[in-house]
Amino acid sequence: MAALPPPASPTVAAIYAAYEKAADSGYRAHLGASLIGTECERAIWYTFRWATRARHTGRLLRLFDTGNLAEARFVADLRRIGVTVLDLDPATGRQWKLRDASGHFGGSMDAVAIGLPEAPTTWHVCEFKTHSAKSFAKLKAEGVAAAKPLHWAQMQAYMQLAGLDRAFYLAVCKDTDELYQERVRHDAEAGLRILAKAACIIAAARPPARISQDPAWWQCRFCDHHAVCHDGGAVHVERHCRSCLHASPVQGGAWHCARHDVPLDRGTQEAGCGAHLYIPDLIDGEQLDAGEDWVSYRIADGTEWRDGVPATAQQNTVSHLPCRVCRGTIYRVGPGKGPHIAELICAGCEVGGRWLSKVDAVAIGVAA
């Protein structure tokens, strides 16, 4: 007898779908302190360069939200015993935001606190975490540095950036509601190493070495960037400014495009442009030749692939006056709007088009 299918859960499905719809783009603007303890620097660089978009199920997004909601309870618990907890920066009225000198590395502290029974006069960075029963048992047995090295590195980064000497780690087991606490001393040497590590990753124009050349290595197997790193590179990387060789991080947490000599805001970075050229290390192949707006490769299967503007204009492109944005002279001919029968759109940046009159259309040979 065939097994009956599981009963439908339309309400649950709708809740999960709502979380997915409300999710952000999947890209983090800065290099987060929560990731800096990752052993593989290449994986951190991929995250910073948006090599893999974070796409989570509604169930997982709700789980993340559960962790966020727990923070308010941790704060209330501490205040209940007389601890002074500042979960918002008094200067801004928002969550504490810490950045390094470049503006590209940092994070948001959960809180700072003073008046803990163990050290009543010492300010502490507060880090609040939720754990499964298995993770919580390991934490109790080994301590945060050994059991959760990413959490330890995150606290060291915050102490280094905030100029504080102590952190207070408060965790809860989601299965039993048991609490665990640990005071963590600031390790100045570790803090400086962490900032130097972040600075090197941010400044790197190409990805650091892999932690292993074996795609089956355990750290690689569970990495979000496995496909990009081991399975064909740019085949899996979306076209946006951070995957483009023309873009680079600059001071103040900003980005700059060398191709167009313009600053890149968040929306522009995600959109990219027609002059995009992949960072060569994202291509699983050998570079054969290059021009001003193109690079050709021999990819892994032996075929030749060209990234960028074709060497010769296609039938639906024309040469015209320099684009007012990127100064390119190759335009794609598209359908016009309103009284116009055609439109020129810059093939280099896709934003420098100009409307064509009927006379102009005849002059360049576009049929009415």
C-alpha cells in the first residue's frame, strides 16, 4: 500500500514565504566581525566580494529572527539584577556600530554593560547567543574560545574597536533555557591580528589561497562558496560591481569604479553595468588575450570564452558620439518610447542612451 503524502500546511508555508519575501538582497555591505574568525581567508574574501548570494529558506530566516528576539530578553534579564545595559548607542539612538579605519570592517555590538556582579566597575562588550543542546554542551565543556572560535574572534574585534578590556558572553540553550556566562579578556595581540587580517582581505584584488585544494575537504564541503571556489568560478557568480575587476574598496567604507571613475553606492554595486569584466580569478580558465573592454579565456572544457564587449559590433549595435557617462562609442539599438521609433543605449554602461528622432534613425540605417 502506497504511503499517504504528508498533510499540506498552507499557513506554515505562507509564513515561511513571507519571511523569504521580506529578506534582504543576501549581500552584506561590510566585512562582518562575526565572520573574521573563519579559518579560510578565501571564503571571507568571497563573502566580501559577494561571490555567493545568501539565500535562506523561510524556516531558517525565522530561526535567525528567533536569535534576534532573544537579545531583548537577555537585556531584560541583566537589568532585572541591577546591571546597567546600553543596548543602543546614546549618540545615535541606534544599535552600536563599530568600524575599522577603512570603514569596511566591523559590526554591531549587542550591548555594553557595567555593574556585573563579578566586576561591578568594569564596562563590558556584551555578546548574546542562542545554542542547540549539542552546541551548548560543548560550550559548557570547552569554553567559548575552543567551542565557538568565531564568537571569540568577534568579541576580540569589538573590544579592539571599542577600546574595552572585557567582554561578557551570555548564551542560552534553546532546548532547556539554561544560561551560560563567560567573561572574556581582551587579547591585544589577537585584536591587532584580526584587524590586520581584515585589512588584507579588504585590500586584496584577488582571492587568497584556498584552505584546501580538495573539494571534499570538510571545511570546503560545508562552505557557502564551494561552487564558486571548486566548481567553475564565474558560472556561479552574478554580475555586479563587486565581482568586477574595475571596482575596488576605498576609504570611508565606500567603493569606486576605475572604468567610469565614479563612486559606487549600494544600489549601483548590486546592479552592475554593461562594462562588467569578471575578476580573472573568478574564471576557471586560462587567460588568452585582452582588450580595453574584453578578456578571452580558454575555460576548463577546452573551449574559448570571451568576457566583455565583442571584438566586432553586432548587427543591432552602432557607433555614435561618446557616451556622457562612460565615454564609450558603441550603442545597442533598442525600441523607442512615445514618438521615438528607436533608442540608443550605451553598450558599456547601459545608462548613457539618447533618444533618436526619425531623421536620426534613417541616418544610421534603423528601419522605421
